Amino acid sequence: VSGSITPKWTVFGGYTYMDSELTKAAVVVSGTPPVASVNPLQGLPLANTPKHSASLFTTYRLPFGLELGYGLTYQGSFYANAPVVAADSKIAPQYKVDDYLIHRAYMAYSFREGVTLQLNVQNLTDERYFTSVRNNVNATSGVVTGGWAAPGDRRQAVLSLFYSF
């Protein structure tokens, strides 16, 4: 959704709901070939797929030309690894990554025709979060044997000067 509340006030927003589910997969149990029968993993959620995510951003232009903006980005928790059936036919645990909320701020001022100074601050509260996580789960024991995580951007500010002609 995007639009103008007034000629000087704009709002942009979005929401996503994903009900992910494993519907088909071959099951390998300790060196055996893939089994195409009943799958104990069927119905479990997919890895790296949050159920909820949303964003909202708004800007307002003051009468003397200063434009201010503020926004939020939310991502719900998600599972870091795909479900795995261990050698003892038990389903190894899926590990969950926490949800996060990121704040953004914006300020811009056009101080003469075609020249704009703009400041963007990302992750205003310096939230620590992960955008994706990969865990290697041992199919025999169900134990995590390694992996990696991609951390989200820390607080940062960017000051830009734009000239248009």
C-alpha cells in the first residue's frame, strides 16, 4: 500500500504472510536409498521462511521545505535448518532465529533549485539480528555440526548531496 494522506504526507507499507510447509521430500535413513512412502517431515515449516513480515514508512514535508521520515521493518522468527530424520527415525530439532524490528529515519532539505541534502539512518536502535542462518544438521545423529549466519546491518548513517539539472 502506498499513497498520500495529504499533499505533504506520504505513507508506504506492506505485509506478507507465508504459511510454508514441506509437502514432498525423499527421506534417507542412514545410508539407505530415498524412501518415497510416508514422510514424517511432511507439514513441517520450511527453513529461512518467516510466517510474518511487514514494513511501514512515512514522510512529511514541513512548510519551510524540510522533509522528515520514519519507518519500521519487521521480520518474524524463522527456522534456521530444514527438518531432518535422524538414524533412529526421530525428527532432529529445528532451531529458531528470533524475530526483529528495525527502525529507520530520514531527513532531506532542498536548499536551492536542484540541490538536496539528505540524511538516512538505518537501524536507528542498533538492533542485532540475522537475515539468514544456515545450520548443518547431521542426518544420522541430528546434531548441528556447523553452519553460518549473515548478520543484519548495524546502525549506519548516510549523508548525501544530490544535484539534478
